Amino acid sequence: MMVQAVLLPVFVLVGLTFALLLATTRTREPNGRAAQSGDRLRDQFDLPVLLFYVLIALALPLRHADLVMVMLAWVFVVTRFVHAGILITSDNSQQRSLAWMAGVLVLMAMWLYFALAILLRI
């Protein structure tokens, strides 16, 4: 698998993080939107996102970043965009929780796939 294909979802997720960082700095005035922007940014450093970065960092040098990993990485990135979008717009906690859980399930599938590939030497 080409390194670019594996890293593209990572770059997109980093782009989302920077976009939310810039949005947070623009809304630093004391109002409700500043806290909301801070929440969006803090979510990008949540445990699932960090586990995603660690997984990609491990999969690349171990040469286990195949098409399945790339596709799952894109699905995970989409769940992060959906989660941030819900927080920006309606901030519906039920929808936001569903988007977060979908991302966690995708990430769990990625880790399981990676672990099996390493342990079974696939």
C-alpha cells in the first residue's frame, strides 16, 4: 500500500484539528460559542483520536497498512467530522454520542484487524 494512501486520512484529521483550533482562537471572547469551540477542539485530542494516530504510526513501519486499514481509517475520519459537525450545529448529545460510538467501533475494528494481522503473520 502506498504511504500516501495511508497518511491521507491522517492529514485530513490533522486539518480538521487545525480548523477547529483556528475557530477556537477566533471565538475567545466570553460567550457560549467560545466554550463550544473549546469542546470541539478538545474532542480532537480525545483517546480515540490518539489511538488512531498510534495505530497508523505502528502500521506504517510494520507494513500492515493495507487497503482494509486505509478504508477503515477513512470511515473513522468521517465519524470525527460528523461528531464535530453535530457539535458545531445542533449539539444534540444523543446524535453526538452515536457518532462518537461509531468512531470507537471503527477504531476497535482497526485495532483488532491490526492485532490479528500481526499475531497471525498475515
